[in-house]
Amino acid sequence: MMPTLNLSQILRGPFNFLRPEPEEIRRLVPNAPDTLPFPLRIFLEDEAMTPLWGFPVLKSPDFERLRLSLQEYLVQEELAQASIHQRTTTNAVAYNQAWENYRTLLTRVLENVTLSSYGRNYPSIFWLIHSQDVARCLKDTPRRLCRLDLELGRNHGDRLKYKVFDRYQDRLLSTTYDLVNRLAMDTEEMEEELFPRLLRWMLDNVLIFTEDHISNTLVELDSYFRGYLKIDSRQFRRRRESLIAWHGQLLQHDASLRNVVTRLLEPRPDDRPSFLLNRRGYVSFLSRVASYDEATLLTPELVQVWENLLIKLKEFEIFRSLRRFAVPIRQEAFKLYGDFGNRLRPRGKSPDIALSSATRPMDFMAPWVVDPLIFRYGLVYDITDFSSLISDLRKIDAEAQDRSFRMMFRFQRRVNRLANSYRMKLEKYLGDGAFYSSRHPRDLLICAVRLQRYYVQALEEGLFFDRGLRVALNFGSYRLIPLRTGGPGAEAERYEFFGHGVVELTRLTTGKASREIEDVKNMLISQGYPEATVHRFFAPLVQKKVDMVDPQEERRQFFAYINSNGHLVNEGIVATGKFIEQLDMALGPVGLYRGTARDRGYLVLELVDGAKNDFRVGLRKLGLASLKGLDRLAVYEILDGEQIDPLSLVKIPRESLLRALDRDHLEETHS
């Protein structure tokens, strides 16, 4: 889970107007965690490296079509506005078709990001990125109008730019409200909850949708001053430059002003004097100084323009900083590459960086945006008869209860430290066990065996829960449920696993059919029912071999087998065929042996654990198990290599694990 961050920690400059400090951010964005999207961790191909931060967005042909259709519509809107001034007719067919093409794609995106968000701020991330596409197109509107008609562009281009934006804004809001109204009925949500809060704020600041960069000189805002504020941009900038020069001289000669600045504005040592003018109210204060000359500096009207503009400039820089976290993701075959540009990439790396296969980029054109279906290696461990032992524990004294729970807590902490050392992620506690996920089968395999050793160690220390430990490993499909827990930043976001993979692991660790009939018979007899009657009642089930126990298997401390009924009895470690297949592909060249333990043959892998120690694991195919609600599943037993007789080990040529295990199982079955 991502650590809690505040906005001032993640924003990246350079900043010409914004001071990225918590207090200023709080004034500008009082509810930033609920309004602004926070960048996500993006893991590199070498997952041991520190992850980068960003918004991973898939570069898909449909998303590129959305950008092109936006540009085509805005150009048609420019032609329509120009035709009004030129008193000519516009191409209504081309105009309407351009809008319809864009509206269709935009509606598709808005529906996707709204229905799939679940608190993950997909609408905000989309508008953060798409608003930049709008701004890049609109900033060139006056230039395009000049190419269309030089006189029209010079005299009216700046004003028409904002008429085009107003028209776009009206149509955008109408489309969004229509969609929200329809989705509110489908999702049983309030319209206000579905409408992107960030979009409202962005539309209130015209700079966000019409500019993509603003320097300290404000030269990029000439069009804004002339077309939107309707003031002389050159005069404003000239007066502001005079103000900067006058202010610098005043600070040098006026000790009382320096004292005020030091005490109230708390400038940084590296702050330029001109940066102080970006503090709200400071220019208004300076305009009351006796030596302030309105004839050459900002007039009272322009002072007010500057104070209002400052807020918009700082908001713009917040959005520009967040936009820079957008990371276009390119997919080639089964590999993903992220374009981190020059700002976000690690030093010495090319902008195009290979990413982990577990990266899940956002595809705004897809219904789920981020596909909830993932494939992971999973591990579940479960303590045998935990519930009944808890009931027994209540009958003993409080001190013994406390000691037992402390030992259980200590055992689980050891398991957690073990899992962290192998980069396994705790997905959920299961009361008497836990569910971990991983992207590495070898690490999961070693961790499972060491987990079993930890349990043996806990038993030697006196752990009360001594009936056994079941462990199951698989590689399967899981679906993620996004949950929002409240609180700031991405810390409030977490995911719950559900789906086939979890069901499979649960069935592999709870197969207890072998003892159920005998347990029920003993319970009924202990409650006073006649023994002969009980045996007679269960005789048909016994004759059908519903309840089968293999006493030879159960003499071992840890064991797993498939009984005559086809049910799995797991009191050790088992894995699915898919897990073994993935393990085989991931291992590469490793030592392979055959060995025996308690007169059973095992295929033995020689691995190296995290401490660079030799680590042996025995594998044996159990057969096809009937698991409740699932198709028959190939199950393999995993044995701690310490239980293998070292004198029995015979090195064999490296071959497919599945093929070798299946062949050994077939030979064992026919022997």
C-alpha cells in the first residue's frame, strides 16, 4: 500500500508563482485528498528497484482517436466562429459530424471512468490528462485564425479563442450532465456524487483549459489579457517589470520593509525578491507605500487584476505539476514500456523504460479502465481445528489463554517478517491463517516450506494450536475489488481479492472429508445415542467408501493425499499443476534429483534461498482431486527437503517438472 503523502510532497516544479508548502496548498485546495488524484507507484521490470510515481495511461489507438477528434472539432468550432465575423456560411455537415465524432468517444470515456472509479479518481485523472490536450489545441487558435484570415486573426483571434472555449465548455457540460443523469438512475447514486468535482474547479479557471505553460514573464498570457481580460498585455507586463525593479531597490534601502518581509512572509534563503510579489496581498500592501508611483507601476485596477490572477496562476501550476506525472504506456507483445520523459525517469536511464509485467495501465477506452482480472501466485495457510481448539482454550485459566494467544501472535509476526523478506504481499488475514500473493513462484515455494518450519518451531516452544498446519499454493486468476477507506492520499485506497483463485486455495486448505463421518459418529455416541444404531445408520455411507482414512499417510507429522473417494486430505503443503508449470518456467537451470522419504519417491529440486543457502524441496504428484464447486484438479505434494534421505538422492538430467512428475506418478500408480 502506498504511504500517506500530502500534495506538497509530490508536486514537481519549476514553480514561478506557487510556493509548494502545505499551508499555501491548503488555502488553494482545502480538500485536496478528495479532489485531486495522487500518482501511483509504477514498478520497473527489475522489481527490486525503487518504483517510480505516475499515472500509467495506455497508448491505445482509440485514445489517439479521441485526441484527433477533439482537435478536429475545435478547428471546426474556430471556422464556425470565424464565419460569423466574416458573414459567410459554415459547413454545417462537417461541423456537426466533427462534434458527433468527438461526443461519441468522449461519452464512452466518461461512462467508463464513472462506472469503474470506485473512489479511485478515474474521472479526475482523465480530465487532468485530457484538459492538456484541449489546452495545447486552444493555445494555437489565434495562429490558425491568422493563417485563415490575417486581418481576422490579428484583430479578433484572441477573443475568438475564448468564444471557442466557451462553446466547448457549454457542450461539454451538457454532455456530462446528460450522462450523469442517466448513470445516476442506473447506479442509484446522486448526480452530484457522479459529476467530477475536479472538472467543476478546472472549468472555473480558464487558464487550465487554454494554456500548457506560463513563464515568469507572463508572455504566454498575451492572448489571455487581450481576449479574456480585455486589457493591454504589453502595458501590464511593462508595469509589472517596473514593479519588480522598484521592489528590489526598496528592499535594499528600506530596513523596516525587510523586517516586515522577514517576519510575515518568511522567505526562503534562495527566494528571489520578485518571488515575494507572488504572495497574496503583498502587492496591495506595497501600493500603499509612499514611494509607490501609480504612473509607472500597477494602477489600483491592475493591482486587483494581479491579485485575482495570482490565484489562477498558482492553481494552474498545481495542475501542470500533476499533468507531468502522466506516463504513456506502450505495449509490445507481452511487454510494457513507460515513457517517463526527462523529468520522471531515473538518472542515467532512457525515457522509454521496461516495466514489470504486473503493471496495470489505465485504458480509458475500456469498460473497466483497469482490468480487475489479474494473475498471481497465491499462498494460503490454515491451522487445523483452530475453532475447536479455541473452544477448548476457553475452559482453561486466563493466564494460559493469554500465553497461548501471545504465542500465536508471535508465530504470525514471524510469518509476516518471512513474507516481507520474500516480497510477498499480505492480502488478508483469515483468523487462523492468512492469504499472501506474490509474483515469483520460486520465492513462494521456499516461503511455504520455511513457514512450515516456523510452525514446528512454535510447537517446540509450546504453541497450543498443535493439530497441524495446511498450506496451499496456486497460480490463478483473481479479481480485485477496489475499496476506499477514507483518509488522505492513496493510503485510503486498497484492494480485496476475490474470484476463482481464492476459492481454489480455500478448497485446497479445507478438504477434511476423510474424517467427517467418523467425527459425527463419535459425537452422536458421546451424546448418548446407541452405538449400534449409529453404526447401522452410517453403514450405507461407509460401504460406499464416502469416508476413507489412510492410517499409513497420517502417521507423518505433515502429509497430503487423495483418498479413495477422490477427496483431498491436506495436512501439509500442496500446489496446483498451474503453479508447478509456472515454477518450471521460472526456475531455469537448477539441480534435479530423485530421492525418498518414508518409502515414497520424490522429485527433489535444489534451490538457493534468500540467504544464499542450499534449499531442497521434494515434489510428488498426488493425482486429480475432487474439490467442492471446482473441476477435478491436479494436485502436487510439496515436502521439506530436510525430510528426504540424503543417501537416496540421485542426480538426474534437467527436464520438464510436470512431465517428470506425471511419469513418476504413472509408474507409482501401476506398481
